Amino acid sequence: MSADQKPILDLRNLSKTFGDMKALTDVNLAVQPGEFVTVVGPSGCGKSTLFNIVAGLEEPDTGATVRFEDRSVMAKDLLGRVSFMPQRDLLLAWRNVIDNAILPLEMEGANRAEARKEAARMLPEFGLSGFDGKYPHELSGGMRQRVALMRTFMFKRDLMLLDEPFGALDALTRTMMQRWLLDVWQKHKRTVLFITHDVDEAIFLGDRVLVMSARPGTIKLERRIELERPRGGNVVTAPEFIALKRELLEAIEEESMKTFGPVG
Ligand SMILES: Nc1ncnc2c1ncn2[C@@H]1O[C@H](COP(=O)(O)OP(=O)(O)OP(=O)(O)O)[C@@H](O)[C@H]1O
Ligand SMILES: [Mg+2]
């Protein structure tokens, strides 16, 4: 990744107000092609709102500049141009695993039989072998999340937004999915923006981690993660990892206190 490369996504002076409530203020962020950027911050600080804008579901307040692939765009122009896994899994109750996974492809007009075949091939990688015909109510929370993740992967776009994709997974599955995600990301060289509330996860995965402030959210702190790749499980005991974790936790805690205030 060279510094003179053009960012795939470039946000300037981005704010978002809902009624009289300011959710985001003055967000400035440039993401390089192939970069893996993780985002942490207190609950309610506007992380999902930021993703909804980049996914084309919400417009920012006037005055913001959004550039995508070196073109100035409206947020709505990004709809369908990025792959997005929202925080809630949004599986359709009446569709089985395979048909949920191929939904965005189907909406694009892809060949349904081929999309189903591709989805079936991907099941083992997502730990869903044998579950092709199951419906969401027959799945665990973690499995539903993996179906949603698989759907996001099948909708192949250069920029992928993942909003707490591993939130409902147990620690072991989570670790497996993190390693798997890094493998896939390294193989396919997609650009990832990844929200998590888990600082270890943010450091383990990212090239760069952003800490957002309490609402109205803005980028309060930004750190490059220089840990060598591929990263193994023991990276969490490296002194650089621990030092970075301490710094990030302090920053998040300071912001969370603003949201919740002291107890008692
Ligand atoms: N469509 C909407 N209409 C009105 N208010 C909204 C809307 N979407 C989000 N908000 C408000 O914007 C603020 C930020 O919400 P958002 O979901 O972006 O937070 P978050 O950082 O993702 O939180 P969490 O970590 O809990 O998921 C909240 O106060 C929320 O109530
Ligand atoms: Mg959220």
C-alpha cells in the first residue's frame, strides 16, 4: 500500500443530524484500497450511522464531501456499490440458508441456480455444512450471523462494510472467523471497514484502528497497527499489542464515561 495511492473512500467534514440530535460531527476519513480499518467507540456514538451513509442508506448533512473511487458522489450513489453487513442480521424468515445468502445476487439479476451452487460451495468455510435447507428460526444466533456474513461475501464489491459481524459468536468461533476473515481478505484484497466493540479484535484484524468519540461521534484517535502479517494467535501477547491496547482502552473508556456518567 503506497502513500500516493488514491483512496477508495474519502469522507470530509461529514456530519449527520437526526431531528435535533447530532449523531456525527466532522468525520474525516480516507481509506486506501486493500486497507483493513477497524472502528471502535462507545455505544450510540454513530458508528452504524456512518456505515449507513457509506452503504448509501442515509445522506449526510449538507457540507459533507463523499468521494468513492476518486469521484465525488452522493451517499445514495453508493447503494449496491459496496457490500454491507448491517448490525442486525436481517435474514428473511421464509428463506432457507442458501436463498438468504444469494438474496443480493438475485436482486441484481444473477442466475439463481448458479448463485445457489456457489453458496452451497461456500457453506463449509462458514461452518454451515449440512444447513443449506434450514430456515433462520432453526439456526443459532452465531449461525445466523455467519449466514449474513456469507451473504455479504457473495455480494462481491471492492469495499466491504462489516458492522459487528462477530458480535453473536462464542469466543472460539469468533477466533476462527477472525482468522478466516484475514485469510480471505489477504487472498481477495478487498477493502474492509469493520466495526467492533472488542479492542483485541480491532487490533488483531486491522491495519489501522479508529476510536470514535461519544456522540456526536467524530474520530478521536487513530493508530496504525504495525504488527507483522500473517498474525497468529500469540500476537496478543506482543508488547506492541499490549501497549496499543492500553492506549485504545483508555481512550474508549474516557468516551464511554461521557455517555454513561459515573454509577451512583
Ligand atoms: N434513523 C435514525 N433516526 C433517528 N435517530 C437515529 C437513526 N439512526 C441512528 N439514530 C441515533 O443516532 C445515534 C447513533 O446511533 P448508531 O446506531 O449509529 O450508534 P452506534 O455507534 O452504532 O451504537 P452501538 O455501538 O450501540 O451499535 C443514536 O443516538 C441513535 O438513536
Ligand atoms: Mg451500531
